[in-house]
Amino acid sequence: QKEVEQDPGPLSVPEGAIVSLNCTYSNSAFQYFMWYRQYSRKGPELLMYTYSSGNKEDGRFTAQVDKSSKYISLFIRDSQPSDSATYLCAASRGSYIPTFGRGTSLIVHP
Amino acid sequence: GAVVSQHPSRVICKSGTSVKIECRSLDFQATTMFWYRQFPKQSLMLMATSNEGSKATYEQGVEKDKFLINHASLTLSTLTVTSAHPEDSSFYICSALPTSGTPSGNTIYFGEGSWLTVV
């Protein structure tokens, strides 16, 4: 079992929809949780990070961590075609190397 | 945000030759940098962890004599693919961990990636 599991998709939604991207993890020592966005043929870019449990909002994006269920979520409101990309979740134990999920491919169609 | 520059972004080389890819942190120092490989529609595969001034730590299954890593300064790490073969064709991505730490504790920043095609 991988430490961070993520459904590869693809997830296809119409423009304007609310998107929910999820990951589960198995290592209870993880404390930092991150979401990266990767456009085709580009390096991943950091979208959001959270520490421990809770929510964090940034514009149309909300990151949520539930440590009791080991569940990581990213919500995108009013999704746009430009949001079409692969979204990778990651988790780490502070000073350790982040462990990445395999990424979920999101397609937002006009 | 923090910027990591990777060069070249695209390279084509002949089978049997060597090719070097550079990774630079432009606005922060990075004691630790990472090299990943990514095949189409696959996740990032960590190849090695590069530490400034010391030998890189390679992941299991990665040939250290084939993928030479040099982290000579706090802002530069290089990956050299030696005696390249067509099966080495892939997307290589570096990332850097700021030495001074980040509010997120362990946020790494990625370069734009380098497409290697061996013909």
C-alpha cells in the first residue's frame, strides 16, 4: 500500500462546477499536507499547504485535512477551463521528504 | 513565490552521449534538492536526493553511475545522464527545499522540468 493514495481520474466537470479532489494517507506521522498543480509538460507548482487538521482557503481553492480519517481534500469553486491540469497531493513529517500521490487529472470543459 | 529554474527545458541527444541538466534556485538557498523522473500520465518518481557538498542519495533501482548528480553550491544541482539510451527518454524535474525553511515546514518548489529525448 502506498503511503499516499490518489485516484488518477480523469475527472471531467462542466465549467462553473465545484470540484472535489481527494487523497488518503496511511502514515499517522504526517503533519504537513500540500497540493500541487501540474499543467501538461510543466513542473508542478505549489497551490496550497496546511498543517495538521483544518481548512485553508485561498480564492476559489479550499484545502481540507481530516487527520482522524487520514483524508486530504481540495475543493475548487467556480471551476474554469484553465483549471484543467493534474493535481498532486503530498504529505510530509516536518523535515522529511514529501510523499506524493500519483495525481488526479482534472478536465473542466466549457 | 520561490523560483526554481531548470535548463535546458528540452534536449535531444544521440544514443551513447551524455547530457547535463541544471537546476538552480533563483531567490533562495537550497541545501537539499531532489531529482524526479516522470513518464507520461504517471506520477513523480523520486530518483535521488542531492545535498550540497556531499554525495547524493539514490532511490532503490536508480543507477548512480548512470545518473550523476552534483550539488556544488547552495543554488545549483546538476543531473548528468551518461551514455544515454532511448529508454532514458523522459521528463526530468528537479525541486528544491529552502535552507531557511518555509512556513509550511517542508514545502519544496519545483523547476519547470526538462524533456529528454534520446535518439
